Amino acid sequence: MSTLPESLTIGEVAERSGVPHTALRFYEERGLIASERTAGNQRRYPRAVLRRLAFIRTAQRVGLSLEEIHDALDTLPDRRTPTKVDWARLSKAWRTELEARIDALQRLRDNLTSCVGCGCLSLKSCLLVNTDDRLAAFGPGAPRLKAAGEGGID
């Protein structure tokens, strides 16, 4: 069994993490990860970047933007790799937003079952029908499809 070196090339990071070279460069430009340069100007990443990338990809999968991920990573001292304790703290802060997204998706799933997708909005049971603009009182957007915490109605 070989040991992973302390310093990795961009190709090694891409292979180990499954993150394409282009995304690694993009993440670096956005300050999500960092590398050092060799005398030949080649990128070298610390081995710990693999855990940081796993954190970034997991946070993306739960629906966080790169800006939100960047802000979360900025709370870590010395740009260190997130630990289990860090993830618990950060994910707790995201819980309310994630629950609102889940609520909105469940409303969408549960309330559009009668829609035939034709775009005519003529079904009497269609939640998007807004006869005489009665729903304007609830603000912009489609209040029947918004999460309850964002002003959605049943």
C-alpha cells in the first residue's frame, strides 16, 4: 500500500478527488482551495486539500452556493481543513435554510400532481391559477409553491 505524498499535483488531486482540473482552478480562483507554486510555476496542493474538496462537494450536494461554502470555510482558522466538529457546527447553521428548501420541494411535488404540463393553466385544481389576481396580497411569486417560512400558503 503506497502512502500519499504531502504535496500533490493538480492531476493527482483531480484523480483522487474526482474533481476536474478546470473545477480545481475555478475553486482556487474563488479562494476555496489554495496551492503553492513550484519553481517551474506548477501547482502543488497539500494533501489536506482532498478533505477540503470533499467538504465543498458535500456542501454543494445539499444545495449551498459556492459563496456560502466560501463564507463557511472562512470561519476556519488558518484555512485549515474542516473537521467533524466543524461540519457539525456549520451544518447546524444551514439546517433552517435546508428545511425551507425541503418544504418548498415537497409543496411542489405534492401540489403539482394534477398539472398536465400543458402550460394553459386552465385546470380548476391548478395551484398556479390566480383568478382576479387574488394572490397578489401575498407578495411576488407563486405563494402556493413557496416554503411556509418564506410566506407560502396552502
